[in-house]
Amino acid sequence: MSESASLTPEQTALRAVAREVANDVYAPLADEWDATRTLFPDAEIKRLAELGFLGICLPEEYGGSDAPLMDALIVIEELAKVCRPAAFEVFEANVGPVRVLQFYGTPAQCEAIIPKVVSGQTSVGIGISEPDAGSGATDMRTSARLDGDEYVINGTKRWISGGGHAGNYLLYCRLNDSPGSKAIGAILVSADTPGLSFGAPEKLMGFRGIASADLIFEDARVPKENLVISAGGFKKLFGVFSIERMGNATMSLALGQAALEKTIAYTQEREQFGRPIYEFQNVQQSVADMAIDVEAARLLIKRAALTAGNGLPDTYEVSLAKVYSNEMAKRVTDMAMQLHGGNGYTEEYGIERLHRDSHGWAIAGGTPAMQRIRIASEIYGKTINQRSS
């Protein structure tokens, strides 16, 4: 395994620091946080900020490092192998909706939010999905009506990672009565906005330690200066969302890598019939398949990240990476569970936690089924309507 191959010396050093933090700080805590559904502590967010992890890809003028996307993915992977809630904070800061502000926000919006993200003082969640609009995002009903100098927002957003915990939300909403995506834009909404409330915390199969709750808008008013993307800018929004999907694919990569590493160690220690089980051909073939899967996912992610550099990645390459990585994580963690036998089904070895989280990352950010439709659209060179005529 050559995970550091082709990395620059600086990236190799960055990976080493992230791995040390993951193993020394978060490995002793991750199991307990998962079992108790403990949200990632504010003190630890400050630690990540002080390490510079929350500003890796953000502009230098706002306190960030302005490094390539690949650098953030390196840190996300190392933290996510051990503690997904820690990785999620780096994820939100470097590949989340704050990047929409970086590319399309006004100078005032950037100055108000980005430095606080870099320093760990705030975070930005994203509000896309609704109770009746998931994969079909353009079916969203949440609306923002301009009333004088304010937008009046009504509607409900569902499956919001960071919901009830983030300091701000980039809200995708309908800004007029035009059909489909033509009416959709985005508004920045502070968590303390009157008229915004939050649903009960979700109790999910995985994603434990990562807040998730509905956003409920009832005549919530925000200044018109909070408009980030005007109506008809849906394509811009999802262009930047490709960066988030890269983070998503990297989360899945981390789960597969962690499962592979645990399995390699276990199969050398576990003995049956008088010898270590790695000496059995079936185990060797299974571990080899796991390694092939992980390395293929890594290469797809790396290609898309290198294409992006400091800008936006190619959407076709991103979709390929996300589909493969999401499904790889489910396959590899499942095989790890099988090779651990009964031990893999217990909480003690951490395999079941990897497997639970693998399903969450396959759903988040656009399911593999929807990514395949996007891939086909790129192949045929046109948008393929999925709605009944």
C-alpha cells in the first residue's frame, strides 16, 4: 500500500500531523462519543482551528491557507479513519457551503463569516433537502419572499447535518414562482434568526456525534443583503457542491481504509486450525479484493482533486469518485465484518461502527443512484429528464 505516493513533502508532513492528532487525541474518545451520541465538543473545534485544519482551503485574506483541495482531503481522511465527528468539522469548513461564499458571496458576506469559520467561532450548514424533496431537489417548496429590505422565509428543511448546532445555514430556496430550478437561489441565514426553529435531534444509524435536525422557517426575516445566489443560480450552487461531494467520497475512503487496516492486523493475530487465518487462501483473496477496492477509490478521488487544484473539480470525475467510494466503503466494511467473524459484530472491534457510517455517507450528498444519472448525463452530453412527461 502506497497511500503517500505522489504527495508533496508538505502533504506527507500534513498527513503525519493529522494522523498523530487522530490517534493520540480522538482514538481514545471516539468509541464513547459514538455510544453516547456525544456531539463534538466546542473545545475540540478550537483545537482543530489552532492546528490550522479549519482554514486549509480558505483564502489567505480571511485567515486561511489557500491550499489545494487535496490538502483538506488528506486531513479529512486521517481524522475520519478514527473519528467521523472530528473529520466532519474539517469537512464543513473546507468542502462545505462556506465555499459557496468564497466563490460567489459578496465581500461583506465573506468578511463576516469566513474568518470566524477559520478560527472555529462559527460554522455553516447547508439546507437543501425537504420532507418531499430529496434526490429531486428542484421540487423544494421552501420560499423566500422579498418584503422591503428583508426576505421572509417559510418552509421546512430535512436531514440537515449540523442542524441545530451550526451558527449559520446556506439555505437553498425558491425566490419566485418560476418552475423547477429557475426560481432557486441561496440565502445565508443565522441560527439565531427569529422565526427559525429546529426539530428534535435525529437518532441515526450512524453519523453519531454529528448534529442533525430539521430547520423550520415560519415568517423568518433576514436582510436582503444575505442573498448569496439569486434565482436561476442552481447550476452555480451545485457546481460548488461538487467540492462537498469530494469530501463525502473521502469520508467513505477513510472508512474503507480503516476497515482494511483493522482486517490486516486481525487476520495476522487470529488463529484457527492451528495457524493464523491470513494463511488461508480465501482470506488472502478477500483482503486482496478489499485493497483493490480501496486503492481504486483513492485514485478516483485523487484524480478529481488534482483536477480541481484550488478551484472547482470536474463534475463527471467527482460523480465517478463518489459512487465508487460510497459503494466501496459498504463492501469493504461488510467484508471486514465477515473476516472478523463474531468479533466483527461486536462494538469492541469498531467494525460495526465503520459499517453503520458507510451507509450514511452513501446517502448524503446525492445517492449513488442519482450520481449514476449525472454520469450518464455527462456521457450523453445532455440532461436526461427523470420526470414523467
